[in-house]
Amino acid sequence: MTSQRHHADTSGAPHASHRESVSMQAMVQTGYGSTEVFELAEIERPRIGEHEVLVRVHAAGLDRGTWHMMVGRPYLLRVIGFGFRRPKNPVPGIDVAGTVAEVGSSVTGFALGQPVYGMSRGSFAEYAAVLETKLAAKPANLTFEQAAVVPISGGTALQALSDSGQVKQGQKVLVLGASGGVGSFAVQIAKACGAEVTGVCSPGKQDFVRSLGADHVIDYTREDFADGSDHYDLILDIAGNPPLARLRHALTPTGTAVIVGGEGGGDWTGGFGRSLRAPLFSRFLSQRLTMLASKERGSDLERLAEHLKSGTVTPRVDRTFPLAKVPEAMRRLEAGDVCGKIAITLPGSDLPG
């Protein structure tokens, strides 16, 4: 890392193409594979387009999608345009929280120095470019670390429950993968909507899931959620792999199962094959089986803001790691040791916000 620091001009908001090229520290990904593909480097600061915002990153969130991009599987990701031999965008990370350092010529919703959070193109760096439509003002009661773990996981949980699942007060909701990133938000949001929530998790994480507000907790190594002893109006299957028949067996006759992401399966489609089959199978049933193709939207952060500000939803940060220790953070995620989310901190992340 160079000893001299370059800072964005705070006297105005020039278009990125008019700004002198300056460098920044970033974690870059040199190919697909294990954590050895990550390398700390000095690279050019991103140039923003007219509808983008340059964010001085104070913290970034680590999500399961970043792991998929690290290993390059399922291979479907490479085929649909993320890069065949290596990622097209060499800087990993999507979740971001920081302050506005520069705005594009057509951006009107954000001001220089404003604390923000959202979904970027490469957040494991000192600066990240973010589309205006994928950004929101950071709630004042959240730290940068807390805000950084919200966008992808919180937005996905909200879309799964409200948009796809259409959760209603008084319903019985089952969350598979309740201790993870999306799951920890899903339990809290479902409770805030007035549902009776059961969380399914691994041994040793039951207390954590209860602390999220779950009414009941199932240790999947000792109990079977589909043994017929209970039935649910809504099931969120977060990155699991139970057969569709088991999900159906745990649903009420007119219940809904939302499949969020997918793990396991083959190298080409991973767990997404089951997700694609679910809506087709559902056409012949009274139950509804659907998949969530989550979207990156700043408007979801605005929808979550009421819960975040009131405290009915609180981001759970398992641990924080500095930028240089992204590989160590990823290994913790791979090992399944995380309750909630991991945040990556950048120099200056202790600034007030």
C-alpha cells in the first residue's frame, strides 16, 4: 500500500471521466478456486458513470454469493456472463457501506459525505462504484459494519417473505437455514410481520436463532421438520437441498414454499436445478412451490429502514475482519461457523457515521 493517500475532491461532483486516475488498495481475485485466488493489491480507483456514486468504503459484507464467485461454481455462472476463466470484475464483494466521495453527473439523490449503504460492483476495496438505484441512506442507528451486512441478505429475506411468500400475520412460517445471513434477517422480518416462526439450524446455533425471536427451533441433526408433526403456511428454504416432496409434506394443503438460492447438486447448475423444477411442479398442485430470483434494489433498503430504525430487525455481525484477512473470513464462512454475517472493515471504518 502506498504511503500517500488520494482523496476525492469535495468541492464539486465532476463526472468520473474528468477525474485524474488515482490508486486504491483492494482485494482482487486472480482466478477461480480456493482462497489462494485472493490477493491484496494496489489498483486504479473505479471510474463512475453518470448514474453512479463513488463510495468511500468503510465496511463490506461477505455473502454466500461471493463464495460462489470465488470457486466459479456452479459453472452456469460463468456461462451467463460472469467470466469464463476468471471473474470479469476482479474485485469481489457486493454489500457496501461508507460515505459518498463522488457523484455522477445525473445523480440527484445523494450528496458528498453522506453515509450510505447498498450493492456495489466490488466492495472489497477502499472505493466502490454503486448505481444510484442500488443505494440508500444509511440508518443513523446502524454502524457501518452493521449496515454493510444488510443489502444482499436483508433484501433477499424481504423479497422471499413479502414478494414471493406474501407472509401474513398469524401464519406459521418455517425458515430452513435460520442461523445464516439471509435466515437471520428472515426470522426477524417474519416476526415483525406477526408470524409464528420456527427456525431450523445446525447444532450449537439454537440459542442464536432463539435470540432472533424464533418461537421454536429445530436442530436438523435430531429432528425432522417434515415428519408430519407440524405443517406450515410458508416455508423459506434458504440454500438447502431437501427434495420437493419433503417441502410439500411440511406444508399446509394450500401453503407456499419459497426456494432461495441453492447448494449441492452438480457442478453445472448446483442446487438451482431443484429451484427451476419447483414452479413447473407447482402447476399441478394446490400448494405453491416457487423460487426466488432476488434483485438488487435500493428500494428494498428503504422498505427495511422502518424495521432497522425501530430495532425490530437488527443486523447480526458474527465477526469483523480487516481487508487483508478476506481469505480468513472466507474460510470461516466455508466452515459453516458463522452465525449471521461477517463484515470486512476498511481503513477509516471507525469514522463516525
